[in-house]
Amino acid sequence: MNCIVKTIQYALFKQRAQKFQLRYFCGEAEIIPSNKIRNIGISAHIDSGKTTVTERILYYAGRIKEMHEVKGKDQVGATMDFMELERQRGITIQSAATYVHWKNVMVNIIDTPGHVDFTVEVERALRVLDGAILILCGVAGVQSQTFTVYRQINRYNVPFIAFVNKLDRQNANAHRLNGEAEIRARRPCGAKESAVTDVNSCSRRRRLVCGAASFTFPIIDNCASSNGAFSLAFALGLREIKKIGVGETGSPYPDQTFVFSFASRITYTHRTCDFLLQQRLGLNTAFLHLPIGTENNFSGLVDIINQHALFFDGPQGEIIRKDEIPKEMRAESQDRLFELIEHVSNVDDILGDLFLLEKKPTADQLRAAIRRAVLGRKFIPVCLGSALKNKGVQPLLDAIIDYLPNPSEVENLANVEIDMNVSSAGCSRTSNESRCLSQIRLHCGLKKHCAHSMAVTPEMENLAITGSVTTSLHSISRLGHVVQERLDPSRTDQKPFVGLAFKLEAGKFGQLTYFRIYQGRLGRGSAIVNSRTWKRTRVQRLVRMHANRMEDIEEAYAGDICATFGLECASGDTFLSDASRKLALENIYVPKPVVSMAIKPKSKKDADNFLKALNRFCKEDPTFHREYNVEAKEVIVSGMGELQLEVYAQRMKAEYNCEVELGKPKVAFRETLTEKCAFDYWHRKQTGGHGQYGRVIGVCEPLPPNQNLDLIFTDECIGTNVPKQFMPAIDKGFREACQKGPLIGAPVTGIRFRLKDGAHHIVDSTEIAFILTAKYAMNDVFSDGRWHIIEPVMKVEATCPTEFQGSVMAALNKRQAVIISTDLIENFFSVVCEAPLNCMFGFVTELRSLTEGKGEYSMEYSRYAPLKPEIAEQLISESSRAQSEVSNRTSKRLKVSTISAANQYAVVFIFTYLQFAIFILCILRKTPTKSLSYIHMTDRGGFHGGFGTSAFGEATAGFGDAGAGFGDPGVGFGEAGFGSAGGFGDSAGGGFGGSGFRGGNFAYSRGGSSGGFGRAPFYGSGRGGRGGRGRGSRGRGRGGRGGARGKEGAKEWIPVTKLGRLVKDGKIKSLEEIYLHSLPIKEFEIIDFLLGEQLKDDVLKIMPVQKQTRAGQRTRFKAFVAIGDYNGHVGLGVKCSKEVATAIRGAIIAAKLSVIPVRRGYWGNKIGKPHTVPCKVTGKCGSVLVRLIPAPKGTGIVSAPVPKKLLQMAGIDDCYTCAKGSTGTLGNFAKATYAAIAATYSYLTPDLWKGAALSRSPYQAFAEFLKSNPLSVAQEKD
């Protein structure tokens, strides 16, 4: 008979599952009320059974047809671990969402990872959930990640219940049976303590209750404020004090004496004492079930509330059989029931009154009291079971429905900006109210009853709701007034939509964005706005997720969790349907990365996929950061742990077919001086013609330790021995020389270059000459000075339980840490120290190993400090060894290339004379020279240019522009040519001179010869080709263009206008002098010379336009470029061209030619530097009119983005703007703003109102100078 009953029950279970799938998978639309919805997350330490529990929940709710193992031993794997990497490793890497229906209630579930490296998945899941399940291992109890999850639950004030799993395993024990209850409660937790005792221990730890104060409130005041029954019990407790020998002497009674006597009188068991001592800490636990049997004999549960036993029959435990409690457990069951009532009575007034009146509550009354206590986060019910053995999961689902909140029971708040001009009647704040308000941290997801926070009175609550709250909002202007607003959880479309994007995931259909809807309705086709970027998007597809499977839905309401495609957003962005309201939800807490590693693709061909993967992972995971270390020339990725980085490396291989290598990043060492070092370098290179000349005299000295990352150049010259125009060149040479130090090639920092004297030549002194002079002077300092290496030192803070104090201190000492301070708070030990970064790699792994995963640490940059001598010597020897190896390889290649070059030179001469003979023959036969202008030898390159267009004259392509040589694809003739400069000779003597081989290596130098035949009369005045770009083994070259005569001269500015000459020779030293006399600027190099590297350019917009040409309409690109130095100079250029790059270059030149000085003024008193426009000015372009209005200091620029950018480049800090017009394009706004800024120079300031003598024009003042060096007619533009 029992078999028949079980068979019928199993058939009914299967029928219910099929009905669920038929109903909900076919897309039946209905609006589920809020009280029929639960949003929960499942969190725990790694390997506690989260995914196994989720798999059983899906099966028993009829969501899946069969269950699978987590590690994928059956080649399928768990439903929620759909990534192949998750099934291989047997761990959850990313959170997954699903939903089930249980007893007509829809439960949205998010399964989260358990490893600490993926803790951000738990953060953003708890941010949007209303409840949680904290799973504990019945063997290990509370583990390291359990503490972290508990902190996260407290951070977001999420009510939760606990589930003790794996009770079928050896040594599993939900409660200790080898001692009395009171002894068990007071003994410290050991390795094999019960999971519930560990939860209570967890509550006692100060670090697990953020901001909770220690127990200090007086017991007497607490009892006096209670009701009459409680006061009566307190009086009985005073009588107990007399019995134990405490006399009434008038002195205050000890708190502990009151507590123990009081608790022993009014409580049934031992737990009230612990509760009173921990009331302010807000954690209170009790069993809802008892296990029947232990370890392998675990067969069922005892339902404490309903007082009956539960057995799980059927092939998969899907049939629940109720039976009587075993006789040996009936007494314990009654004890646990009274204990449960006591714990709930301590936090629930209704049940507490029944308890004090000694009335036994009914099961419904007890469940209602537990629900109220859980919602207030004052009580944590503990369920028991074994998910792998299919026991205890259905009662856990019942507990989710009975005790966790629905969306309407959670108070969600949003930050709203209101206009400053709105009347603030009724919102005035006193200093005391403001002080109270600053202590209240309100954010979206805050529950009304926050047990671990300070008590919030109704007055303070109203104040927080109506007043301004100091919170960081990413999308709300600081000029507004921010208030808190309650969101309406009703599932209607009466209120505008408000939702939070909490997770991003890249899929085959694009970026998938997960939503939690807090207010209103979201349907397909709805238009929503990102409150951070104010970009409007239309929802094309709306889905509800089941692991990696998407189920299309038409609409979703407040309280739902759904997903959509095509949104450009970041994790934590708020989306609205009403763009007129500036509203934002509080963002997600993102921890900072603690581990960094170098990463690179194994093959260069995978570079594109490598970058795509990095961009995707950085966007999906806010804890995954990447940066490019310019000094080490490697990509550095940072994350929460080594496992996270290894997982992303494996995902690159699996998803992008890009194998990568992870390694230890290089430390950014620096080199600096230890004492002063003088220098005197004289650079002369005058061999005829235009040469180089320069001399610098001075001293290099170290900077103070707080400036050991700076490089400072000071000019202390007296007189004109070194003209001021060469100072930027000397500074540039000094900084270029400091890019590579003398010891290990690290950058040089922390020194001051003091120039005291020098010399120059009126002809041969140029900018290049003084750059080289400063470089060579620094080389002398490198040789003569005393140098040492400095390294980054990090400030490290480590925290661990006190039992691991010695191990952690020993590990830090081994890593050369210097202890700054230590602290002992309750059961935790904290140490602050400074340690070299080079010694801290791998410390996080060692710390977790030493502390059994319970330790944690943070690290931040502190300073640079000298490296220890023995370590410095080791680095220097390694650097010298690496340089010697490179030199050996280079010398071997140079010998081979020298022999090959000699053979090639012989071939060159043969072809030279042969081509010369052919050319003479053509002249004798009167063959047109242009017919021989280009002689091609197409056997993999060859000469590409011949002698040129005229006999013995200017060569068009030169002689040496070879592609790969003469039929030899292996040795690229164009790879080296005849030398880096000089060609066949740099003087009349000819020869193979010049500068030797490019880079000292014939085979690896790119570019060919750069001099051609040179300037020798042996071949007339012909200019040789610059040399080809040869492509190595492919041996294919390009025809070159005429190179320089002999050596390549330095590319320097040669003015072609009188104004340019005056500027370059230092006669005119500022742009204001030019505008004072209204001199036109026709060379953009004038702006470069005067403002130099101070100028910064920004492309405002690039837009395609249609231009009518003789060939018809053609697309052109129009570029708008702004340029400025952020200190009183700004320009705007517009250029239209066929190519984008050409348009940008032209716009930059136009912007430089239009640079204008900006006159700035003050608003009010003259305090500090000028900060705003001197008066109201107006600019106009088309119908757009922009008006600039002075603003007080600290106001900022109140403007649209384009005018704001121009005003910032102009150096204006505070300004109001007003704009109007019908043709409001970006270009018109930019031009109108530029015109308004230009108008500022047309107004006189009070400093110029006084009389001043008229000065002569620069052309008149320096007329003699201009006559002494006249320009040719072809060069003169003025």
C-alpha cells in the first residue's frame, strides 16, 4: 500500500512540474501581486553547496526535469553553472539568475560565487535583492568568505535566513551534544564547533557589524522603560542578587551581575544572557529544525514549530512524508521550541507579551513573529538539511516564502535633485539636526528596522527624507539640492519607471544588461533614459533569464528582475522613463583590486582579440582593471586575487582563441643622485658650413625625499652667454637624458639641473646643438656622480584573528616590512606597516594560507625609498648581464652584415657605371632623358629611381632606394642601404663614409641610404635618394624621394615673414605684443614658439558633409578643433577635407593661427588670480547668440559642454553663460563662444585707464635688424 501511495504522489509531482513548464514557458501574461514575489540570493563560502541547493530548488519547483552534479561528472553540469570553465573547475565564477514558482509565489533567485576573488558578484546581487540565504557547511561551520558575505549583507541591510548544509558528511553536527546547553554557549568556538554556535560567534566579532558600538547601555534604564510585566520580572531579579551575596550599599551594581541574575529569573534556557550582551550587535539565531540521525545515518528532520518529523521519500526526495517525532528526540524538540520562542520574544513585542504571560503561542503566531523579527533583521532562523542527499530543501523553500520579505515590504529610496530656487519652508535645519543627519547613512535598499545601526527615530527619519543628504551621486549636479524620495513598489504603471542596471554580460546578441525594477512598468518598445549620460534608448527586447537561457516577456513591473539588449551603460547606472527628473539610485560598492600581474598574448597575431577581451572584461567586471606600464612596456591587469586573473586568462583562450601569459609585473624602480655633481660640457662640431656649438656649466643636485619623483630645471645664468631662447632646448635635453639612468636603465628622478653659465655661437648655436649639449653634460654627471636606486614602498594594513598573530608578523618581517603600529580589537589583530612593493607579490596567497582564509589586507602607495645595497647590486649585475648579451648578439650580426655590405657595394659600383654608360649613350643618340627617369629592376626590388630627370643634376629618386637587393630575398638591401647618412660620401673625396651603418647593424636597420651620391663634385650636384623602407625577407621596396645633401640636417623652423624672424630672434616675446599692434600672424610656428608645449588641442566634432564639385556631390569631413593653454590663450579652427586626418591637421593649423589672448577679471574683490570674464560679453554666429556673464569665485562654469570646453581652455574658472538661437549646431555654438571670448580683449581694464605713452610697432623698432638680414623675394610674404 505504501508503494502505491508513493507512486501516486510521484506522478502528481511530475504532473505539477509539467503544468508549470506549460504555463510559464508559453509566455502566459499576468500581473503577479507583490506579496507573491520573493527576490533572494544564495551566498556562502566556496564549496558550501550553493549551486547544489539551487539545483534542487529548480528541480523540486518543476523548473528542470532532472538534477545534475556541479562538477559536470555526468558531462552535463549544474544548470546555473553554464560556463564550461565553471563545470571544469567545479566552482561558480559569475552570478546567474533564474526564477521558480513555489506555492503560487514567484521566487527570483541569483546564485552567486563563493570565492573571495569574485566577491563583486555577491555585492551587486545583494544590492538589488530583498532577502538572502546564508549557507554554512555542517562540517567546517563559519569560514572566511562567510565573514565577507555577512559584511556584505549588513552593508545593504538585507534580511536573511541560514541553512546548515552537508549534515550527511562525517563530523557534521548542527549542535554539540557532549555538554550542557549553558556550557556549550559559553565555550569558545573550535574547529569542530556547530555551525549555529559559529553564527553566534560571528555576531560577536566587531568587524562583522559595521559601525556597531560595544555594549555600554545600562540595564536599569533598559528595564525601567519596559512594560509592567517586564519590570516585575526585573524586581524578582533584584531579589536574586541578594541571594547571591551582593549587598545594597548604594554603589552601582555591575552590569554583568544584573544580567546573569535577571536572565536566570525570566528566561527558560541559557541564550538570553548572550542576547542581552549582544543586543546592539543585532544577531540572534535559533533552530527551525532538528536533524534525525547524524552523518551517514541522517534520515530526516524534526519540524520544531509544528512538532512533527519530516522524511524525504521518492527517487529524488521529492515526496515529503510527515510522521511522529522519534521518542528519543521529543524532549529535545520541546526544549528547542521553548528556546525558539524565547529568542523571538526577545525581539518581538507581541510574542514577548505572550511569553511573559506564560501563554504558549500557536504555530501561526510563532511564524508571524519570526517573520516580523526577520524583516527587522533582529532574528535569523536556521534551517538544516543536505542538498546532495535531497533532504531539507523543500522546508527551506517554505521558509523563504514564510519569512523573507516581498518587494512591497522593503523601503527603497532614491536621490533626487531639486531646484535651489524652490522655497525651503519647513526644511530649515538646525545645527543639531544637521549633525544627526550626517550620522545617518541612507541609500536605496535601506530597511526601516536596521538592527545593527543606530536607532532611527521618526523625527530623524522624516528629517532624512525631506532634507539634504550628503551622498556621492554620479549623475546629479552639485549645484542642486539633493533629497531622498521613497519609491512606490506597487506593480502598476501609474508612476514613472525607475530601474537599476546591476550586471553587464556580453553575449552573441550583444551586451545583455540585467535590471532590477524599483518603480513603474517597463515594456517592449519603452523609451528609457540613462541618468548618468542622459542618453535615451528604446527597449527592443525584454527577457527573463533562466541561467543562460532567455525567455521573452512583454512587460515587467516593480519588483521584477529582467534583462534587455542594446543599452550603453555601466554597472550601477540608473534608468528612468521621465527624463525631466534628476533621479539616481545609490551605486554598487566596488572593492579595490589587491593583486596585479603582467599579461601579454603569446602570439602577436592575437593582439586584436586580446584587446577585445580586455575591453569586454573591464566593462563587465568593475574589479578587473587594466593599464599599460609605459616604463616596463607591458599590460598590467589588476583584480581581487590570482584566481580571478587566471580565470580571465583561461576565458581569453576559450572565448577569443587568444592564449596569454601571466607573469609578475616589473617594479617601477628609479635612480637618483646622493650628492651634488658639477658639470662643464663644451659641444663643438664645426667641420665647415653650418655646424653645432654649445656649452653649459652648472651643477646637478638631489631634491628632498618628498620630491624624489620630480625633475627640476633652473636657469641661473647672468648675462647673455646662453640666450634665453635656448633654455627650452637645454631643459628638453636634460629631461631626455634622464629617461634612462646609468645603473639599471631606470628613469632618473629627484634631481635639479642648475644652469649657471655657458657659451653660444652666433651661427652654429641651434636648438639641436643645445639639446645635445645638455644630453652629453648629463652623461658626464652619470659618470662622475654618486647614484643609487630607489623603490616604491607600500603602506600595508593586515587583519587576522589573534591566534594567527605570530605567523602573520613573521611573514611580514620576512618581506622586509617595517611595523608602524599594531592594534588588538576583541578577537582580531591588526597591524600597519610599510613594505617594499617588490617584496609584496604573492602575499595575499600566503596570508590566506597562514590564516586559513580568515585574514585580509589592503595596500596603497606610500613613498619612494632607497633600495638596500645588496639588492641594488643584484639588480645592477642583472642589468649589466642583459646588456652584455645584447651587445654580443649585435656584434655578431654586425660582422656578418659588414661582409655582406662589401659585396653589395661592389655590385653597386658595377651597376652605377653601367647605368652611367647607358645614360651617356642616350645623350649621344639624343634620347629624351625622361624616358630613362625610372629604371625598374623588378626582381624583388632593385633600384627604383635611376639617375633622375636630368643629366648629372637633381636626382628624382636617388640611387640607393633598394627594396630587397638584387634578387636576394633573404638579405634586404633596403634594410640598411649604405649607411644612416652620407651615402657615397659626405665630402668631395667621396668614398663609403657617412655615419656608418644605421644602428650599427646592417641587417636590422630600416631605411636604406639617406645621402645618395652626396655633395661630391665627382658626380656634380646630384642629390641621392633617402633609401627605401625594405620589408626584410619579403624584399619589396618603395621608390624614395630626394634626400638631404650628405647628412640629414635638423628640421628646424626657418621663418619666412618678418614677424616670424622677430619672434624667433627673441625681439617679440609674447602673443600680447603682437595683438597690441594688430600684426597678422601668417605662420603657425609662431604660436608653437611662443606657447610651446603648453598648448593642448581637442577635437570637438568630426562631421561628414556633402560638397558640390564639378564631378558631382562628394562626401567631405569637417573637423572642429579647439586649442588652448588653459592660461589665457584659446583658438578655434575649422577645416573640411577628403580625409579625416587631413581635416584634423588643417583644423589644428587654423586654430593655431586664430589663437587670441583672453582678458580675465574678477567678480568682486581682487583676491587671488583673475578667474572670470572682465565684463558681460556677447558673441554671435548665425542665429546663435552666446552671452558670457562674470561669476563669483568657486561657481565654476555653468554652461553646455562645448562652450564649457572653450572657456576651460581659455583659463576661465567661473562664468555664467546664456545662449539662444534657432540654428543651435555645435559649430555655431563653438564659433559664437569663441567670438565672445575674443571680445574680452576689446575692453580696457582699470589698469589701462591711466595714461600711457604710445609705443612703436615692432617693424619700426627693429627696422635696422630686419634690414641687416633681408629675406629673398621668394621667401618674403609680408
